[in-house]
Amino acid sequence: FVSYGTGFKSGVFNAVGTSPLSTDPETIKALEGGVKIDPTPWLRTNLSIYTYDYKDLQVNARNAAGTSYILQNAANAKIYGGELEVTVSPSNDLNVRGSVAYIHGEYEDFPQAQTFVPRADGGNDVIAQDVSGKRVVRAPRTTFNLGFDWSHDLAGGRLSLVGNLFHSGKVYHDFLNIYHQKSYTLASGEISWTTPDEHWRFSLWAKNITNEAVAQQIKPGAPSTDVFYEPPRRIGIGAELRF
């Protein structure tokens, strides 16, 4: 499939910010294409590629005077990339899934970005700077995912094993690309058994098995930098009753 489109959105700039002017409408030229191929009954592949060309990209920035956010134009930005997904089903009991994605995202022209530069005594200096050429926030260059689910008849019921591994490259959380989450990997898994009548399902599961410290959000501000983390390792048991 191939698709092409253009669009825009408009907004009003908060009175407190790096510019007293209202934001210009955001426009985007987008081109997407892909193929879906099942070369065999047990193999499925999906490939997609895209390119987005933004003009007057609208972005949220931390209000230098408080904890709220303001809206401003990042001028021009270009994002392009692709994703490959593969599913392998060698038997009715086993499915293996994998995907890999690449994103190239940069601000082509962003001369008045609101940036936060760390101070030695704590907090940040708020400075309007040219961040043209910097990476787009929250857009890791590479990610991949690998998972499987396997099931088998056991004691009249159904035993199932599920596992998943997700990896992300470095993620930037500010326009100046100072505050970032380094590349990380998250692993999760579950083992379960369903009774013969399928009314009960018992499970043992674990998430973030390696107990990775992953910053979900990093919010720099003038007085401090706030970091919100993904939950740490969690292990639990479950019982589910289906009526």
C-alpha cells in the first residue's frame, strides 16, 4: 500500500514563553508505503516505510515561570524511517514474533527553542537557543521487539508460556538533547494453566525481570528536573474465573 497526504493544525501560544507571537499553523507532507507478504502458511512479513516533512512543527515546552507548558513552533523538522514485522508459526502450539524499527528525526530549523542548561548549584538556566540539527524528542533511532507464545495440553487443561523482550535506543527528552534515557531492554514473561472446562486460569507472571531503571518522562524546569520512572520488577500470581 502507498499513501500520501498533507495537513495542518493551528494553536495559540501561551503568553509566557520564548516568543510573544501566536503559533503558525503546522503543516505536514506525509508519504507512506508498505507491503504485506505471507510467503508460506507459517510465515508472515509486514514492511512499512514513511517520510514526514513538517513545516512550523508545533511542540510543547516547559513554562520557565512554573510547571505548566507552552506551545511554540519548532520551524521545520523531518522524520523518516521504517518497520519490519515477522511472525513465524511452525506449529499450532508455537508463535514467534519479531519487529525492528528505525526512526530518523531531526529539527531542521529551530532557532528559538526553550532549553534548560544544568547549573552547578542545582536547577537549570532557561535559555532560548538554536537547536537545529538536534534529535526530535521521544523518538529513539532504533527499537526491536521479540516475543513468543507456546501452549500444550497438560492434565486435561492447557499450559501456556509467553515471553517478550523489548529494546529501545537512546531517548531524548529535551530540545537540546541533554536529558536522555540511555538505551535499555525490558523483559517479561508468564506461565499459565487453564482448566479443562476453561472456567479457571491460573498464572505466574513477571514484568521488568531484570529490574531496569527506565525513565518514562524527564521534565527539566528552572528549579529542578523531574524524572518519572517505569515500574520496577514486578512478580505476581493470578487466578481468573470465566463465566
